[in-house]
Amino acid sequence: MSRIGKLPIPLPSGVDFTVERNHVTATGPKGTLARALPAQISVKVADGSIVCERPTDGREHRSLHGLTRTLVANMVMGVATGFRKDLELVGVGYRAAKQGNELVLNLGFSHPVRITPPEGIDIEVTDPTHFAVVGANKEHVGQLAAKLRKLRPPEPYKGKGMMYRGEVVRRKAGKAGKGAK
């Protein structure tokens, strides 16, 4: 039995949640999110919480039950508080700046990399080596952060590159450390 799917989702104050067949909409202070859910799982709002129910204990229904509950919980949390992915740049000359809505990254290439975030996603630059991707949709925030990190992933020899805040890069010894005793 799905342990995740059985948990009710508390509905915070200021968040409006509507269900129309298999289409749900969450509206809150951070924006509006809408999603089509699997038709087999029913979503109901009762007593200030959201409950997901499945018709049978079949394998497919069990897996969709937990998935649906997690998707709805992420929508509610996104419109209430939002999601954030912090990134940092490590390396000489690596820096980030914001020009208007664009993020301008100097990553050691011959040209600066300019990124325009999609609708509903914002990029906050706190200092030249630290910035964050912020938004209501968890999937879009994570996808943009992964796309940015892929531009210059951290390398294991010197530890340079773009990484998530708190990420530990496993370091390698290199040529000099290989044969030394």
C-alpha cells in the first residue's frame, strides 16, 4: 500500500485549489499552476486538506497514487512558498551578473553566456559567484538549474565549475599523485 499516497496534503491559508475531473489548479501568492492528472486517481478537497484516492490495489494504481499525491503537494507548496535551487561558481574569472531579465555568465569561454529564464522562473544573483533559480514550478526550477550546471560542470581535478550549493565534488589525485609513494 502506498504510504505517500495515503497522507493528506494540508492546504495553507491563501492557497486556492480547484479540481475539475482530472485537471487541478492551484492559485497562491507565488502564482498559478495547473496540471492534468491520471484519470484513475481521484483528488478531493475536504476539511482544509487534499486527499488522493485510488480505485484498486493493483500495481499501476499504487504507483499512480503516490505520484499524483506528490505532484499535487509540489503544486501547493510551489504556489505557497516557491522553490529555490542555489548554485555557485568556483574558478578564477567565473562570475555571474544580471542584466535586465537575463543572466550573463562568464565561464572561461571566449564569449559570455546569456540565459533568458522562461516565464514564471526568476534568477537572483546575490554576488558574482552565487546565484539562485527561483520559481513556483519545481520541475521548471530544477530543469533550468540542471541546464545551467551543464554549461560548466564541476571537474574532479581542480574542483572548478558550476555546482549546487553544498554539493561535494569528489577530488582525484591527478598525474603527480598517481606514482608517488
